[in-house]
Amino acid sequence: MIIVPRNDGIIVSVDGKLHTLPQTPIQMMHMAARFQQAAIEMLTQEQREGASAQSIVPPYSSLDDTSGSAPSG
């Protein structure tokens, strides 16, 4: 699944089929907040797992994409 934000809503690609979902600005803000909260929870979990294995990874280190490549999947 791929989710593409646009200025009129979002496009969701599921199994190669595109679905357009119109959104209001408030709905888009709520969606963005949910994505951000999920990312924070993922980082927290990674840090906990890293701390228990004694190999802590600095926050956001995986976001440093200097290769210029587009994310896959």
C-alpha cells in the first residue's frame, strides 16, 4: 500500500489500484498527526530494543538518506 498526500486529499494505491480520497484540511492535519505519532512510537520501540541489546542507535539516524534514492515499497 502506498499513501500519497495531495492538496485535495490523499491517493491510496492498493495492489496497483489507485483510490482517491478527498480530505478537508482538518482531516489532513489529523492524518498527519496519526502518522507522526506512529513514527514516534516506532522510534521509541527501536530505542528500547537497542538499549536492551546494548546497541543504541541515535534517533532519526535512519532518516539520513544521502544516497538520493527514493524509498521503496
